[in-house]
Amino acid sequence: MTLAEECRELERMARVRGKAPTILDIAAEAGVSKSAVSRALSGQGEVSAATRDRVERAARKLGYVANAMARGLVASQTKTVGVLLRDVTRPFYAWLQTAMQRAAEDRGYQIVTATSAADLGVADALRALTTLVSLQVDGLVVSSARLPSEEIVPFIERVPIVVAGRRETSRGITSVFCDDADGGTMLAEHLLQLGHGRIAVVLTDRSYSLSQYARGIAMIEGVRAAGKTAVVWEAASDREAGQVITDQIDGSGVTAIMCPTDAAAVDALEVLRQRGESAPEHYTVTGYDGFGPLATPYLGLTTFRQPVEEIGRTSIDLLIDRIEGKTDQDRLVELRGSLVEGRTAGGVRRLP
């Protein structure tokens, strides 16, 4: 290329810089017609291999990205699923997102995720839902234990919705979940079988997490149904469990501490360490979740394992089936979790 040609090329690139390249720009770059570009990029219609190669090289050079929204408006589908996650820094939501991404890609869909690096509140979640709908997504997966059902219902006339991670009873919404009440009950029964009769339950506020609250209530009811004593330690969230345990443990007479999450159970173990105590030598400690780094056998938490990968995969499959018209029925899909008998729970070794 001569110096004059290089200058003209730089001038041409400067003109297109700052605006998104179009198929007209690609046609000019490749030296072909607009219709040839359209056929080559869409994969529809006949085009020679040489022309397709020229078009694709021109598109890469110009940084062309197809407008999925505009294309979706023509086809009545964008092949995009919106996903609302409460807090991707939490292991549950991170693992759930990974499972959903894989499932969507297997079905030929892409995911657009709205989340937060902290705790996504109700108002923020509603704004995120509105934004996802405005992006013309074909369907929505909502996974936020804090967002009330009545806030989701207004969206069901706009787009198919699946709620992942908790039971829904509102018409028009399919939900995929692990029964938190079942998990809480199983953990309580395990401690009762170990001989514990006075058990502390860290109960998070219902407005913070419907799921954590449900499993806590099940723990309390399971202990009391057996005629034993459940001591309720209320916490605004599971992240405050450590401080609540610190404030309540002295003089409580409990021999076991049931926590709403594995992260809270680790905080409980740290409280014991600072007191010169441990589990299960001084107190039994249980968590809830059972996946990710905190599920390592080295740590050995006694916990309840949620089938998070199956929840994510099933949520996406059911949503896409609804989008593609393969079903129009609402479903409640309850998946079974399992008790993990780790080493942080043992028989009673100290008197109340």
C-alpha cells in the first residue's frame, strides 16, 4: 500500500470511528453488495465461500457486531434470557449463574444478567427487572430470595418467568426450588438423633430472605415437635450471625447452634475459636447450602446440600420450553437436597 493509499485508509477509518459500523460499511470494505453481506452474515441464502470470507474479514476489521435486538424484533425472538441474581458474591448465586449459562448455551440462547456486588434490595431488583424487559428478552429467571411474589406478578403478562431457588404459588410463574422446610427439618432431626435437647437456631429476618427464614422456622418447629427446646437467636441477616452468637452464647445452655447458611456456620466456628472452643468438642454447629469451597471435606461442615446446579439447569430448560411454545403450564418443581453428616456435629459432650 502506498503512502497516499494509507492516508486515505486512515481518513476512512476516522470517519467510521465513533459510530457503530453497518453492513454498508462492510460492503464497502469487502467490495461486495449489501445483499451479499446480509446473506453472508445471516447464513441465509447462497453466497460463495470466497465472498463469505471477504465479508467476515471485513466485519472483524471494522469491529462489526450484529444488533441482536433489532434482529429479534423482526424474528419476534432475541434468543436472549434475562436473569436477575440477588448477589453474585454469594456462592449460591454464583454457582446458579454458571449452571444457567451452560444450560442456555446448550439451547442456543444467551444470558443477560442483572446483579449486584452487594445485596440487591427490592427497589433495585424491580428496576433491574424493568431494564431486562426493556431489552426485549424472551424470558426471565428471577433468583432473589428477598423479592416478594407480588412484585413479580405484574411482569408475567409481558414475558415468561421462572423463579429459581424458592417455591412460588402465584399463577403464571413456574418455580424450581429445593424445599427449605424439608432441609431445616432434616437437620433438626439429625441433631435430635445425636441427643441434643437444647438447640439454638439463628433465625434471619423474613424481609431479608424468605428462603433462610423458611429453613429457620422448620428447624425451630422440628426441635419443638420432638418436645425439645429451640432457643431462637434472631438476626437481621446471616452475615450478622457471628455477632448474634457472640452476644447470646454465654449462659444460654445450648449444646448446638443451627445456622441459616454455610457462611454463617463458618462465622460461628470462628466465634468458638476466639473463645478457645471448637466443634463438635464444645458445641455442635450446622450450616445450610453444601456446595462450593465451604463444602470441602477438610472443613467438614455438617450441612444440608442444595442441588444448585440442577436448580439452574432446570430453570433455564423450563423457561425456554415456555418461550418456544412447548408448554404453557405453570409448574412447581421441587428438587431433593441431602443431609451432609460432617464433623462439626456430634453427640452432647457438655452439660447445659
